[in-house]
Amino acid sequence: MSTAEDVGADLVARCKRFAALTEDKRNLEKELRTVQDEMTALEELLVEDMSLAGVQNLTVDGMTVY
């Protein structure tokens, strides 16, 4: 059976882990927004470049870009 002291220690440990994960999530979301912004800017350039080159898609590093 758990004592109040054990429960308190578990509670604090779980709260710390939750807080750390929340911070990780915020950082990852910020990084994702940065990646998405860069992809949006590149997409506009790629559409124009591919149009000028007369290609509909291009496979680079094992990924096909349309």
C-alpha cells in the first residue's frame, strides 16, 4: 500500500515529467512552424522553376517533388 509520502513523491515526479514534455512539445511546434514557413517560401520558387524547366516533378534524395 502506498503512503501519502510515496504518492506525493510520485505526483511531483509526474508533474516534472509533464512539464518537461510540455516544454519539448512547444519547442517542436516552434521548429515545425519554422520548417513550414521555409517550405512555403520554397514551394513558390519551385513552382516557377519547374514551370520554366518544363518538368512536372523531380525525384531528389529518394523523394519526388511535385
